[in-house]
Amino acid sequence: MVTGQVRVKLYKGNVTVIGRTSPYSLYDQDLVTFEEGAVAYDHRDAAGFIKLNALRLRVKAQRDKRIAK
């Protein structure tokens, strides 16, 4: 479902989005804030993301170590 309004700024051949709204938006201020709230951010959630995101670097380091032998 795609509907809503987008506000843009036009300047010297450039287009910049300066705002957007939609009745079907998934954006929720309670989910994106790091402050206390109804759905407070849990810093433990970041640990799994960081570990998974760094997996490629750990695999490369292991491969490089095997190749160097």
C-alpha cells in the first residue's frame, strides 16, 4: 500500500525530500527513541546485531590466517 504526501525542495536541478506522510506508515516514535518509553530501547539487542555484522570480518581474518601459514 503506497499512498501519502511527499514534500520536496527543488534547487538548481536537485530534488531533496524534506517531509513525507502516509496513513500506512510503519514509523513509530516509541520504537525509534533511545529514551524511556512504552517500547524502550534495549541495548542488549545491539549485541546480536554487532556480532552478526562483524561475522564477515571474523571469517576473513580466519581465512587470511590459514593462507598466511
